[in-house]
Amino acid sequence: MGEAEFDLVVRGGTLATAAEVFEADLGIRGGVIAAVGRGLGRGQEELSAKGMIVTPGGLDPHCHLEEMGQDGAVQEESFDTGSAAALAGGTTAFLCFLPQWKGHSLARSAPGYEARAQRSRADYSFHQIITDPTPEVLEREVPALVARGIRSLKVFLTYDPLRLTDAEFLLVLATARRLGCMVTVHCENFDAIGWRIAALLKAGRTDPLQHAWSRPPVVEREATHRAIALAELVDQPIQVFHVSCEDAAVEIARGRARGLKVWGETCPQYLTLSTEDLDRPDFAGAKAVCSPALREPAERERVWRRIQDGTLDVVSSDHCGFSFGTAKQAAGSSAYGTGAAVSRPDGRPAFNAIPNGVPGIETRLPVLFSEGVSKGRIDLPTFVRLSSANAARLFGLGGVKGSLMPGADADLVLWDPDAERTIRNADLHHAIDYTPWEGFAVKGWPAVTIRRGEVAARDGQVLAPPGSGRFLARGAAASALPTGRVPDGFDAAAV
Ligand code: URP
Ligand code: ZN
Ligand code: ZN
């Protein structure tokens, strides 16, 4: 027998790309896809994908790992555990967040964070959070980041220590346009939420369900509308993070209809959970506190419809490392809360001081596959676009991640479409003591995850060691380029 042509051949699977579904083998050499076709030559190793669906590895463009607060407290999920969970769930690369603290330069915020990220088992890159857009930050530090391949910024329009005023947001948008960065935005109206929280507390309403009452869809819709309008004024592309409701999605669709470059992300929690999860007894509703808040049960199908019509084109996890036994019951233990902590008679925090965010980096794709593909709401190419390809295109990783084209990183998931599982926290790899999907039944399971040509996880066993993930320096993305149009022709950002 002659020399092997490939390092690895994944043979006989049903391949699903962002565009189509077909039967073929995949030949991998040097960690990249070298050939796609039927009857490929021999590989040094061979993996049968008979009966399996082969998709690109997941790219989770929004997760919070080992994030450090201004007080030095670090979220419980480490790069080691978080990336193990990612791989076990079919995600081979992720984007997380470099923090900035008000009054601090980027360089002085969260020292050592990038070094800690080197423990990752999955490939990774960062969005830079901007909370204090000083001239030094915008004119010197952000350009230096872009030169290193960090080409996306995250801004918050809510949360006490993080949010930007509209004036500050405009400065960030203008800087991003100059540098060719994508801007991602957390859209909720800060003052409206503060006003509602004060009234709810005054009325003695403190339980976790009140989180939803403090920030109804209208506060998300208003901020989404405002973010899109200000981005239009500057002619800067934006992605609206974690869209929870139809009202906000409609604003995105309207912006697109006007020719704007605006994209929308949602998360499995908005597709599968609801206010019923916030209303669980014994403070268990805290497990479902995230922002924007979970909505009424009927809203979920409306969000699905906005996926089906293409308004929402990315599903991220927005994974957060707050355990129920610790952080979720410790008032004000995170910047992701709003307003002064008030203690309830049982010693637990009122709803507004519960850290916001749920863990989901491992369950993101199984839940999306099951609820989307297996239940017939979306087809396989849509699943690929939502889970990796669109994020790759938006964030400068096109042709590298989210693709089965020759030349792309050989990041693959072999899905067993018939496997039926029940999600149990005990089986997950994250460091968090619960999953909001405890007991959730899924059909379709990521049996094998391949990262750059190596089997990184198989049947829940993670094989890639800590430190084997690579930093992804990102190039310019066409999606981050301006349209060349401002509303009245006076281009204030160019002056
Ligand atoms: O509740 C959430 N989403 N927490 C994480 C921080 C954020 O807003 O993305
Ligand atoms: Zn957010
Ligand atoms: Zn987030």
C-alpha cells in the first residue's frame, strides 16, 4: 500500500455547510481541510462518519470566561474548564471579552487576562469592552489592539459600572469606523431599568421573577432602536447582542430594510426558557437571571420566527460563570447587576443584585440542533450559519472557521442525529454547579469534535489538553466596513 495522502480522512459522512448538504469524505493535512470529495485517498488515520452529519466546529462569538471584576473577583469559569465544556459540546473556537474598568486604561484593566487565556483547549479571540472611551483609549490603545488582530468592540448601554452615554457611544462608533472594527452592543435602557427597579423595590417585590418586570421588552426595543439610529448616523456596522424578543428584532429588520449593516444575535435561553424559569421556588429563579430578561413563554416562538426569516443570524451562548450556591446568592458579586443591593428577609439578594448571566457554552449546540434541526424549525445549512459561519464572517474569521472549504481549519463536529440524551449538570464539563437545562431532552448529539485535525472530544470525554487552543488574530471583515452613506451627507466622523 502506498503512502497515506492525508493525516486524517473523515469518511462517508453527510456534510452540512452554510450553503448545502451532500455526501463526501474530508481529507485533512496539517490541521487544515485539504480535500472534500468522494472516494478520497487513504489517510494515516481514518474516521468513519457513516450515519453521521458532519458540520464545521462551532464558533461561539459571545461567552464570558474567567472574567475579572474591578474588585479583583474572577468569574468561576476558567479558560481550562470553559474550553473543555466548549469542545464537549461541539464548539471549537470562541470569542470572549477583554474588560475595561472606568478610570483605567485598557492596559491596566484585568492584567494577565490574555496570559490566562493561553490555558484554553479551544481556539479563541477577544472582543474589547469599552467602558471609558478617553482619547488615550480611542486614539492609541484601540489602534494597537487592531494591529494585534483584535477587531471588535463591545459596549453596554446598561449596567452601572459599564454603560456608555450616547455621547460616549458615538465616539466609540466613530473610532470603530476609522479602524474597521465591528461594534457589538448590549441594548437596554439604563435609566428606565433603574426607575423600574426603584419602584419594584419600594413595592416590596424582590424575588428573581421581578428581574423580568424591571426590564420589559420596551426597554430593549428602545435601546435597540437608539443603537441602530446612532450607528446609522456614523455609518458604522453593529451587531445587537442577545436579542430576547420580537420587538427588538423588528428594529433590526427595519434597519436592514433601510440598507444598514446591522446584525442580530440571540441565545438558546431566549429560544427555550421563559419567565416560568424565573418563577421557580426557593430562589431557584436566580439560576435563570440574565439580561435581557427571559420573556413570556409565547415569545420564544416569535424569536424562532425571526431566526427563520434571517433577522437573527447568530446564536451564541452568552455563557457566564456564576454558580447558584455561591455567586447567584451573593449580593452585588458582579458588575452584571443593577443598583444598590437590598437584602431579603431570607438573607438572599433582591433581584437587581443577582449576577446576570447563565452557563451554556456546552449546551448551546445540542439545544440548538435538537430544538432547531431535529424539530424541523431550521435546516442544516441554517444551523451551520447560526452556530459558526455567520459569526466567522462578521468577526474576521471567514475561510478559517465555520467552513468546510479546503484551506479552512479542520474544525469539525460529527453529529449523531438519532442520539437521544437528557441534559444533566453532572455530565457537563463547566465549573458551574447548575445548568438551566437540567432534565432537558435533546435529540442529536455531538459525538466527536475535531479541532484543527485532532480529535478534541469524543462522547463527552475531552482529549485536547489545556493550552492546546490558539489565539486567533483576526483580519478585516467586509461586514465591518461602512456602507459609504450617512443620512444627510454630512459625515461628522470624517472631520
Ligand atoms: O445576563 C447577561 N447577559 N450577562 C452577561 C453580560 C452581558 O450582558 O452580556
Ligand atoms: Zn450583554
Ligand atoms: Zn454577555
